[in-house]
Amino acid sequence: MATLVDDRIDVRISKEQKELVKYASEMLGFKSLSEFVVYCINREAKAIINEHSIILKTIEDKKLFVETILNPPVAHENLKKAQLKYQKFQEQHEY
């Protein structure tokens, strides 16, 4: 089944970069340089999205995160002391 192509990305690269990409494309047997570029950017985009989604992988993780933001736990004494210490530090180092 053919993919509907209805958008375009224009990119300027050096001759050396184009030759490198073209060589890699040929090594993997792609029919065209465009096909190879689309394959690579899709693969990289998915990898980036996966890498940045690791922290909140499950729906339960996301729910817990939102719940904690909306209803934060009560700060204990050590946290309050650290906050005051940080505020004093900030005041001393203002420009």
C-alpha cells in the first residue's frame, strides 16, 4: 500500500553530507534518498519520544504525578529548613 505524500521538508546540506547519506541509503537498499531520509527521521523521532517518555511510562505513573502536583504532600521540617536556606542563598546572590 502506497503512503500518501502531501507535505514537504526542504533541507540544505553540504555535498559531503549528501554523499554520506546517499551511500548509507544505498547500503541499506533504499529505492531513493528521500525514502531513506523519511525512514531515518521517523526512526529517530520515535526514539526521542520514547527516551523522553521513560519517566512517566505508565498511565499510573502519569496519574500519580498529576495527583502529586495537584495535591502536594505536606512539607516536613527538613524540607522547610532547606527552602529557607535556599531563599537566603538566592537573596545573597541577586544581581
